[in-house]
Amino acid sequence: MKVLRQIMESFRFAWTALRSNLLRTILSLLGVTVGIFAIIAVLTLVDSLEKNIKDSLNFIGSGVIYIEKMPWLPEGDGEYKWWDYFRRPNASYAEYRFLKQNLKHASQIAIFAGRGNCLIKRNSNSIGQVELRGGGEGYEQLFEVPIEKGRYFTTDEVGGGRNVAVLGFEVAKALFPNNEDAIGKTIKVKNLVFTVVGVVKQEGQGFMGNTTHDFRVIIPYNAFRKLYQTGTGRWNEIGSLIGIKGYDQDIGLVELENEVRGFLRTKRGVRPVEKDNFALNRPEAIMKVISGIFDGLNIAGWIIGGFSMLVGGFGIANIMFVSVKERTSIIGLQKSVGAKNYFILFQFLFEAIFLCLIGGFAGLFLVYLITLIPMGSMVVTLSIGNIVLGIGVSTVIGLVSGIVPAAMAARLDPVIAIRAT
């Protein structure tokens, strides 16, 4: 109880000392304020930018393997050999059916293809710059299509290539204004009539552009094939991709990836000595690259803020030495009436920590003001983790900057100190 009371007394002495030298206090904490602001501002902006980019990439799903001819990242020695990748065959409908029948580690598989800059019409209303996507069975589960009204395609509609469509929110809004119900109505895609069976919930514009379903029209994959068949009446499979989702217990999708690679090499007749003529793309690979880039930016933020904190720490240490010098006679009086060394130590140490915490909170407040500035589609958020980090760094700087002056004050001889002028 006595120790606790002495600690509270130390807090009171420190607070009184800070208030009695207000201008000096403000000038001293500016260095800490700038340092904490620099570190936390950079970390907050980098974390927010990383989160916004990753959220915009949610449309590619997670825990999914995509079969394509072009890899998302370079293969092998790091050089992106697009001239080799371009000669590879596209994923085909026959391969999709083969994999669907044979894969044991896939929870969902779907084939899909897309075309951008399409014009969709409905009577006198029309909307351009729409992505037309042909989705097979299981597409809505692979990409988690959030149906707001109506439904997704039935198995018969997908298999038969029926002329039915699911509209994105913005597409439905443009073609059916004034909250008109689109379900059961018809639209025209490349002058062919399609019946609307569903409308997707509004997802909003992504940080990297229109990567959501809002500006997308989904039709059955076989209906898409009919629209884009070649002049000979044959579908050339251009742009087709196969997406395969694994099970949660398959950590890293190792079993699924090995199974897909083996079956696909068999289907395409790739000999054992030959390289794969396809790419198995994983969203996690892109996320890993993005995380690596932002880790480097975080290090840069620490370096920039570190120099500011170093200057602020020297400023705090300097002002604490001055404070000890000014209050030497008071320290002598306190020790002469029985004040322990740790009481004097805590008194000056808490003063340094208080000073840094005030500067730290001021820096955090400035970062919070940045989050209130509109930045378009980018949402900047000051996380709890960064707040705790700012407070922790401020405490450590106060502790390091104040420990030497506080120890000097605690070791003063009371007789010599009380005679100081």
C-alpha cells in the first residue's frame, strides 16, 4: 500500500512539473509528436492501401485454383516468357467435364469465359462497357454471386444453353429504371433475346475499378459459346477458364493441385519429360506478392519515423537533464525527509513517459484527422493495432530517454543536493 501511494505521489509530482513549464513541455513533445505521426501515418496508409487492394481482388476468390494458359506470375527463372505461354491451348469444355468426373479433392468446379465492352439493350434503354460472362454450373458458388432478386440458373438451363441472364445491380438499374422489376423481362445481347431470371446485390465499385458484379451480365456458359462461335460454327474456347475450389482440410490445396496437374497432363497427352502446357494460378500467389511489397513500405515507414523519434528522444532526454538540474535542491529536501531512491527515480521517469505519451497521443490524433479526408474509393482506417503500437512506442521512447536523468537524480547525495542553488 505504501509503495502504491508513493507511485501515485510520483505521478502527481511529474504532472505538476509538466504544468509548471508548459512552453518547455510543448516544445519538447513536438519531436515525439512528429515521430509518432510519421510512423503511424505511414503504417496506416500502407495498411489501408493493402486492405483496399486485397478487397478489390476478392472477385478472384480464395482457396481456388484457376486453369489458364497464361500464368499470373513468371514461372521458373523469373522471366515472364509470354511468347511461350501464348502458344499454349486454352482450357476447354471437354477438359472441364473430364476433371469434373475424376477429381476427388474438389468441392466445386466451374468453367467460365468473359467478354468486355458489351452493349446490353432493353427497348429504348441500353448500357455499354458491360462485361458479359458465361458461367457454368457451380459458378455462383465459386465466385459467391449474391443474388438479391430471382435466382441463379438451373442445371437444365446451364446444360441446354438457354437464353437466360442474371444482371448486375448497375446493369439492372440502367435497363429497368424507376425500380422496375426485371425478373421475367427480356433484354438483348448481340441482338439475341435473353430472359432475366436474377439480379445481383449491389457490391459497389472496387478500389481498382469495376471488379464487382455490378457491371456484369451472366449467362449460361453454353449460351455464351453460341454467341462467340467461329465462322465454321465451332467454338474456339478463347478466353475459357476453369476454376476449382478445394476443401478446407486440404491445407494449401496441395492434394488438389497435384491431382489437377496429373489429370490435366493425362488429358492433354503431355509426356513425363515435357513441361506443363497450362498454368495453375492461385489468388494466394498475388496476395503474397502484394504483402511483400507492403512489407517493404512498412520498413521504409519505420526508417522515416525512426529518425524523427531519435530526434524527439534526444529532445526529451535533454529537457529531463535540465529538469534534474533545476530541481536538485528539491530532490535534496525530499531525500532528507525520507524519500527513497525509487521514489525520485519514478518521479522523473514518469515525467519523461508522460511527456512522450502526450506527444504520442497528439501524433495519433493527427493521423486520425487524415482518416477523415476523402480519398475517393480508398478507405483509410486507423486500426486498434496501430493505436496500441503508437502508445507503446511513445512509452518506450519515454522510458529510454528518461532512465539516465532519472537514475542520476535518484543517486544524488541529499546533503550535496540540498546545498545546490
